[in-house]
Amino acid sequence: MRIQWMKWIKNKFFITSIVFMVYALFLDDWDIFHLIKQNMKLSQLNEQRIETRKKLDKTRITLNKLRTTSGIEAFAREEKFFKKNDEDIFVISYE
């Protein structure tokens, strides 16, 4: 059994393969740690893209509502707290 392992260890192709694998996994510019970090960054960017698309859809819906006069008035009253001359506005905030 020991002699069989010695044959493998003395084989120049086996040694070259091991050295190449160590270099590729740990010493290269694109080593395994860099690839894992890039993969995590990619997943974060995908999450940000999904969030941005949701915000864009919400903005598009608001923009479609603002195409009418009543939509503009409702937006101004609800979001910007505009009022007519003869009314009072009370803002209630919950903490």
C-alpha cells in the first residue's frame, strides 16, 4: 500500500497537477476567495435591481395617476399636504 502511494507522489504529472491546483485555488488573481466575494456582490446587486424595479413600478403607477387633474389634486393633498383656501389640515403621526 505504501509503495503504491510512493509511486503517485514521485510521478511528475501528479506533482505538477497538485502545484497547479494550489496555484489556481489560492494564489491566482481570480482565486476561490475572490470568486466567492464576487458571487456575493452579484447577489446583492440582483437584490438592489429587484428593489429598484419595484420602486420604478410604483413611480410609474403614480405617474399614470398624475395624468388627470383629479389625480394631481389627490397627490398634492395626500403627499404634499396642499389645501384649499377654506379648509384646515390636521396631520396625525404615530410614533
